[in-house]
Amino acid sequence: MTDERKHHLDIDPETAERSLVGLVLTVVELLRELMERQALRRVDHGDLPDAKIEEIGQTLMCLDQRMEELCEHFGLERRELNLDLGPLGHLLSGE
């Protein structure tokens, strides 16, 4: 293999776009999960009024639905967003 060929990078625009979208959605899903955990901690702490708990629940359901829509739009499944971190396990709590 020539030096020129060793440093050549074949990038298919469709594959690159799908990979980028997958990475962005992975970060968004991680943030969504972190927000959900924090909200559950606050609810479990017991210092939130019922109206606020209802608002948090509705917001989390909307975020979850929107993630489903985005994944469907880009032809991804949620399980594809979960990165395997080797001995540390998976990035997202879904697996």
C-alpha cells in the first residue's frame, strides 16, 4: 500500500450523515436520561408540589416521544444509540 493510499479516507456522505446524527442523538438521549434521573430524585425527595410533579412527568413523556420521532425520522433505533464502553458497560441505561 502506498503512503498516499494509507492516508486516504473513504467517506460515504450517507454513512457520515447517519453516523453524525447517531452521535448527536446519543448525546441528546444521555442528557434526557440525566434529566429524568434528576427529576425522579427531586420527586422522591418529596419537596415538590403535585402540580410540579405532573409538569415534570408530562415534560419527560414529551421528550421521550420526541426522541422516538427523531430516531424514526433518521432511520435509527434507540438501541443503536447506546455505546458499549467495554468494561464500564453501556453508556445509556437502556441496556
